[in-house]
Amino acid sequence: MDATSHAFPANARAGLADPTLQRALGLARTGFPARRQQAIERLPEFEELREEGRAIKDHTLAHLDFYLELYERNVIASGGQVHWARNAAEAREAVLGICRAVGARIVTKGKSMVAEEIALNDHLEANGITPVETDLGEYIIQLRHEPPSHIIAPAIHLMKEQVADAFRAAHTELDPGRPLDDPRALCDEARTILRPHFLAADVGITGANFLIAETGSSIIVTNEGNGDLTQTLPRVHIVVTSLEKIVPTLEDAATLLRLLARSATGQEFSSYTTVSTGPRRPGDLDGPEQYHVVLLDNGRTDLLGGEFQDMLRCLRCAACLNHCPVYAAVGGHAYGWVYPGPMGAVLTPALVGLHEAGHLPNASTFCGRCESVCPVKIPLPRMMRHWRAREFAQALSPPTYRWGLRLWAMLATRPALYHAFAEIAGRALGWAGRGRGRFRFLPFAAGWTQVRDLPAPEGRSFHSLWAERQRSGGKR
């Protein structure tokens, strides 16, 4: 997937002006947050669980090399193979090589943001292999030739009428007059269309929510069951995931799973939690003949030991997206790459470069809701501020911003000058706004007044009023 994060301002304006998108986002704004709140209210120890989850991830990251090597040994011991990929190109080639080795023509896929990150579908199609998304949301956007707009609900930007249109355009072998105005009818049709692909696929590709070092296992969580069919029916199962998904033990994974579902969808546990360990063994009734894990770095190890390491704790629950006022206003496509919302504002610059994604850390109100709901307490606002500082240091921000900040810094480091300037500006704006109480337009403040009025100051600065009160003995 090519990044268009540099176009965030234009993307955001387009999202705000799209009435259908705004309808879809309006329906999504309350559902996920309300269900999460209800789920955690039923779990009194949720805050303690967050601390435990953070500790598990921090411990793993501090010893990442040890746990990755242990994981590889246990995958090999169970009959599987691990393929290390330094970047997206190596990951794509590893998957393509496995598919070619078994003569694969059709590949079924479970939902995987890492597969989106490496643009796997396009690569497979360019090499004569047909990938079929089996998660309902991913299947819908595949038909529409769109990227996902949310990391757990890929088609959250669509209304059911748009889904029906996509099905009618793609499923031309079905009765054109069939009713598709009911969500159940849409699900039933998708199930009917996908069933032959499950049976015909030579290779099944999934992501992984967790990798277990002590057993060499991968874990996926789904609510549709498509992941189980994807990894058990084909002859070959390929797990495409990133190296920070590793945790030491199954017990650790169980702790994180208790956080994940509640934070993501408001469930105590997802409908399906599936553990895979190697290929089919003698006597097994089903399962793949081959089990491969493609482990992607793609810049993640560069974050270790730095100010962005905490981002590697992310469970991909999307709680930060679901509670973010900016995401709720503009939608996921505005962010221009795989990872939207606050987590994307931190992760995307690390993976595609600050020159491409510099707008994203600035697309925040810094209200702090993202950090407050993160199940592993990732300090997202702090890391966005780090990116802003780097943007300024590298002179990537617009010149007007840089000169404005220099002027503010000059004033802020000279208190007497700052107080004098604030007093003069307050009195001038108070005089200019008298009788109206607010400004509909102000030079140098168009970014504010284009979308809201600016209240006029009273005319005196707080500092001068406070000094006057102190001189009068604290009496008004």
C-alpha cells in the first residue's frame, strides 16, 4: 500500500465533506466506546490487569532477542519454519516463494494489517496468484479496491447500501433482483461466495495477535470463524506478522487476551481464539501439511531503546481510534496508510518516514483519551510530541510555524517582555471586539476562525489583574 500521509490536510477536508462517510462515522462513534466501558465495568481488576499487561510487554521488549530465538527453536521443533524479513520486500518474496513451491493458484487470507503494510495482495496478483480476503470487512473493501479504514473494522466507513452495491457489481452470477437491504442477507451471500474459495485454496495466510515463545505457537482472535477455515483447510498455513507480537508464555498471552477483547469490541473474549502450533501431526484429523511464519521487522527494531519503544507494546485493539475525536471526524483513510488514528500518528512516521507522515502527529487535540483507554498504557500524546520536536528540528514543518515558534520562544523566555506583549495584545483585541464579544475572522488566526468564532478577550491580561489584586492586599 502506497502511503499518502503527506496529503493528510486534503484527505481530511475530503472526509469532512463526505456526507456518507460522516453518517457511517456517526454510527461508529458510540458503539465501540460504550461497549468497552460496559465490559470494563464488569471487571473490577481491569486497571491492575493493564499494569500487568504493560509489564509483560516491557519485559518481552527488554529481552526481545532471547524470546525470538526461543520462538524460532520451538517452531522448528514442532515441524514449522520461520522466515526472517528485514523489510516489506523480503516478506513479500518469502510468501511468494512458499506459494510457488506448492504451485498455489488461490490463497485465502484472514485479516492481517501486516499483510496490508507489505502490500501482499498486489504482489501475489502481479505474480499470477489470486488472494481472497475471508474476513467480511476485508472482503468488502477488496471488492471495492480500497484499503482498510480501521484496524479491527476495515469497512467501518461504509453504509450497508454501499456494501450491497459492491456485492451486486461483483456477484453477477446471482439473481440481480435479490434483496440486499438486510445485514443478514449480506453476510449469507458473502458466506455462499467464499465457501468454494475455502475449499479450493492451496495456501491460507493469517496474521497473528500473539506469538508464544515457550511453545512456538501463533494465536489469532476472530468473531467470524474465517481464520480457522483459512489455516486448517489448505495444505499450507503461512503466518505473516511482526516481531513485536512475541510474548514469553501462554499464561502471558491469556492475560493480554483479557485486555484485548474488552478494549477492542467490548467482549470478554472474542468468539474464536485459535492457537496454532506447527503443521498437522500423525493422527490429527485436520490441519496444514506445512506451517510457515514470516516475521517482519520493517523498522521496528530501530525503535528499541528510544523514545518510541513503548509503541511496540501495541495490541492493535483500536481503542485509541475508537475514542479519538480527530479520527471520528475525518475517518481512517485520511491518514493515508495502513495505521490510522493516534497509534498510526506514532507508528506511521517510524515506518514510512517523518517526511511522508509528518502531518499525522500534528493531527491531535492532545485530549489524552487515547492514552487513558490504551490497555497497555502507551503514552501516545508524549510520543506525538517527540515527533513534533523532530519535525521542527529537521525543518520539515512550514516556515510560518517555525518562525512563529521562534517568536513565541523569544517572548516566553523573557517574562517582562511576554507580560507586556500579552497586555498590549489583550487590550487591543478587547477594544476591537467590544460590543460583539467574538471574532468571526482574525488575521494570522484563519485556521481557527474558518471553523469557529474566537471569543474576544476582556481587555486585561490575567497577570496584570493578579498583580493589581496582590497590590490591594488580595481584595477585589
